[in-house]
Amino acid sequence: MNKSINNKDRGVVYFVTGEARYLKECIFSAKSFKKYCPDIPITLFTDKKNINKSCFDEVVLIENDVNPFKNKVKYLYCSPYEYTLFLDSDTQVIKPIEELFDYLHENDLAIANMCEIDRTCKPAKLINYIRYDYYNTGVILYKKSTANDKFFEKWLEYTMSYSEEMISDGINDQSMFIRLIQEDYHKECNLKLIILSNKIYNVRPPMIQPLKQDGEMKNVKILHYHDQHLHPIIRESIKIWTSLKNDLRKGALLRRLVTTLTN
């Protein structure tokens, strides 16, 4: 890769409208990013007023006049940065990720594949790490370019063309993005697309255990989930259960040690 992109030209954007819980998880995500990339600015697009700006460098007030999926595409290309990393509010950065921006030296847009999941299982079970020709728009890296001008305009057109009822019924910005790629519209735009590893930059919950088993968790940099969106009672229950499991595990180890020493 070439020389790194200057900090003043790159940044992160988030979008939050609607329920207050989304702002809470966004703050959690933004803090996790700043922990590892403190010099890269963050802009939040939101309908919330009186935001605590401690983890945001800029807050842009927007209208909550359409479905959030529509608003996301509407404002993505309004990023104040030449090189932008969009992160969903339910992401968590767990390692430095400055190198991501270097992909934009020779590419217009970078995104990770979805993973293939069996949702009939509870919890959902991973079938394959990669679902080819399907993409997750929770982590998107892009730059201002003629190709992206055209691509984002069509993406917005597609997304806005659906009724609120259809959007609520499963059609969203992600499905419209996938449709554009599957129709090869990015090639029509001469858009240079690169695929990021979802094992590193967009790890979904069903991938966690398989990655641990495969010894690849050490490479993960962006988790696409966390518990901030859960009800406080559920969140506390998870903490209690985790603590109990750890205590039980410690107890089992202690009993095993005592048995070994007394035999």
C-alpha cells in the first residue's frame, strides 16, 4: 500500500435516529473507536439534540422524516471527509484500524461479505464465513469520487423508491446495495470495489465461536454486535450468568486440583 492518508482528510461517520437506545450503543461504539484511533475524527448525524460531544468531533442535526434505512443512504455521501469509514451503531472496535483507509488509495469502496447463517437454529449457526455476492453494509469504507457520485445516487434512488411498509417488511439499504452489485451497476460506474475480510472487519455473533475454534479471534478488529441495545435487565442477566459460569469453572478447576494433590 502507498503512504497513509492524512488524518484531516479521513474520518468516521455514524447515523442515529429514533429510539434513545441507538444513541447509547453509538456512544459505546464511538468510544471503542477513539480508544484505538484517537486522532481520527468522528461525525455523528442524528435527530437528537443536546448530545454529549465528548466522543464526537462534530454532530450534524438531521430530520427524522423517513425510515432510518433511507436516512442512512441519504446522508452517507454527506460525509465531511474525503475518505470515510461508516460504522453501524452496534459495532465495537477492539484494535487499531487506521490501515483500513489505505485501501482507498486504489479503490473507491470497500465492504465485507455477509456470513451464511442458519437462522432456524437458536442461537443462529454459522454455515459458511462467506456468503458470496452478499454484503453487510454495517461497515463501509468509501471516498469521494466520480464513480461513487453515480453509485450512491442510484443507491439512494433505489432505497427511496420503496414504501415505508416495504422497508419495514425486510427491504433495506443493505438489500438495495446488494442488488446494485449483483446487477453489476458498480462496473457501469467504473467503481473500484475491494472486499474486506469479514473475519477481521465485520465479525457477526455466529462467527465468534467458530473463529475461536479456528484460532482466528486474535485477528479480529471490528465486532458487529454488542449488548448496549438490549434491555438493562437482560444485559444484567447476561453479566450475572457469565459471572456464575466463571465461578463454576473456577470451582471445577479447584476441585480437580484438590483431587490431584490428595491422590
